[in-house]
Amino acid sequence: MNNLASHSSDGAVSSSQVPFKGHRTANCSQAGAVVSKIEDIFEKVAQCILDEEKEVSIKIKTRGKQSAIDYDANTGIITSKSTDEMKTVQFPSKSPKEAWKFTAFLRILELSHEALVKGVVTTKRDPELFVKQAVVDRYVDDIAYTLGVERDALNVVCGSAILNILSLTFDKVAAAKGLVAGSFKLTRNDGSVIDYWAESEGMLIANTREIKSLQLQDIRWILVIEKEATFRTLATSRYWSTCLAGTGLMLTAKGYPDIQTRQFLHLLFVHSPCIPIYALVDFDPDGLGILSTYKYGSVALAHENASLAVPSIRWLGVKSSDIVQIAGEEDKTGQLKLSARDRRIAGKMLEKDIFAEEGREAEWRREVQVMLMLNVKAEIQILSSGVGLEKWLDGELDGELLQEVP
């Protein structure tokens, strides 16, 4: 990195710009490569038709199987093993479902090709074909994996609105749901500037492909918050500017993180590695699952985790020790018993390499074991029962940052 950020003597990032040079050129070059790969598929399909073959087929590389998963030796990030295993989708097919799948794959390729060639944001709706968002999402990921590119390279978005209108929308990136607030500015490729300081309740996380530079103003910490309600409470009070530990940046994906939120956090991690990143999640299996997704990535997107994961993220809370500290309080709001689903997820977590007894996350393993033994879970709001959420954060963040000082 070439002078991506200047740093003050106390380790904080100053209000210098962080440019992302070469980003747009790489995207244009990649778009051409993707177009060529899609056209190769079209040519093979056309040749089958010209040769009057009985069946027309598309070969899709398989992904997401546990047996095809590996882990980076240095970071622990979930990666995909190299495999040539392919599945064939053909037409005519033995079943209507298979025929629909072939049509869906071909239509996605067609619309992606159109979007890439035009180089503009395009919207296409096909309510009779694309009726399930989750299925379309999976097919888009399958195609990206087959072509050896990230999902963004297809210029495809499958957002929640698609399910409501039973359509497929094509755009530059995956639809954003995450929110961010803090003392920083963002400059887009078109020259427009977004000032996050001016918005007290947070703003939608920007598409990383549209970011030209970031202007960080003495950001001392980054806090990832699981719950939207908690984020909005802290954003409304402008906690990121009043924290005793210094000025910070907060973001939330409103639960399990979407691709765009993960891309944005990864961008911050790569270009400002000196800024510590913390996670505030519920004390339950889902909370740890969310933390694990940010840190190590997901199995479904194992082939993209290198550009999504944030291996430096640290677990700030909620932990069992936090529950013990407020055990004497009368208000037990946020403290609940584990459900059968919670116990099932927790049990499966302990079987994963990351949670193994000799694995990378010994603390995570102990905390899951405590959950199961005490049969208890707790939401973030339980921290309001003690000294209050903001005071709790002041103490935790200040303590963590003091440990950063050499």
C-alpha cells in the first residue's frame, strides 16, 4: 500500500484521504473477460442446436460442499478447495424442474451479458421465470463460481424487493441492507461526496466498487453491531463522536451480514489495518455465527471469502462474564433460555475446526460450552441493565485501545 493513510503518534488515523487506485481499470478489464466466458457458453449452446443434438446442456461447477472446504493456514479464513467436479443442467430434461433450471441459468447469463456489454445499470423483470429469491441468489453464485469470478463481476443484484415483485433485478452490486455512521467522508468515482458526520441515524453502506477514496477523521475504532435497534440508539446519540475512547465508526448488517456490508468492512480492514475492529453481538449461537461469518467467511461463498473476511475483528461482547457482572440486577431483560434450535446450532458449532479444543478460537468454544451448561442466552440489551450500554462500551473500548499502546 502506498501511503494509504497517515497516522498520528498515538496510532489514530488522521483525516487524510485513502485512495483506491486502479480499482475501476481492473473492473473494466474483468468485465471483458466475463463477457468472453459467457459468450463461450452461448456458442456451445448454439452449436448443439445447429448440430441438432438431442440435448442442450450447460456445465456448472459445484460449490458449497463441506468436503470441498479448506482453511487458510495463516488466517483461518474458510476457502474453497480446487475442484473440477461439474454438474450438467440440460434441456430437454427429465423433469419440469430441471427444464426450468436450465432456462433460469441461460436467462441469468443473457441478462448479465447485456448489463456488462452496456456498462450501465439495467433492470430486468421476468416474474414468470424468477419466482424465488433464494433460488435465484444461489444460481447467480453458482454461475460466478463456474466463471471463476466474484458475484459482483456479473453486475447482478438479487435484493429482498425481488421476492415481493417476483422478478430479477440487475445492478452493479448486491443490494445493500447495512447501515454505517461515523466521523468520515466518502468520495465516489463520479466525484460526489457523502458526509456521514451529517447524518445522525446512519446511512446505507456504499458499494465498494463506486468508492474512489475515504477521508477518515481520527477514527480510533470500528464497531460492528448485530442489532439494528442498538445501532440506531447509539447513532442517534452520536456515540461515535462522544465515546471516551475517541471518535469511531459504527456499522450494522441487521443480523447476518450481506455481501456489501462484508465488502465494505473488508475494505476498511485492508486499507486502514491500524484501526481495531470490534463486534458487539448477542450471547447466543447466532451471535457467534455472525461474528464467525465476519471473521472467517461462509461456506457458501468460500471462493470469495478472501475479499470478504476480516480476520482482525475481535469479540467485544456480549460474553458470559458480562451476564455474571449484572447477575445481581433485578432487571433481567434480554436474558433467556436456549431453545432446541439454539442447542442444536451450538452443538454443531463445537464440531467445527474453528471451535475445536485446539482450534483458533478457544474463547469461543468455552463460551458456547457455558451457554449449553447454563442453558442461557442474552441479547445486547441486557447491557443496559448494568451501568448502561454507552458506559459499558466506554469501558470496554477504552480498555481494548489501551492494550493497543506498545
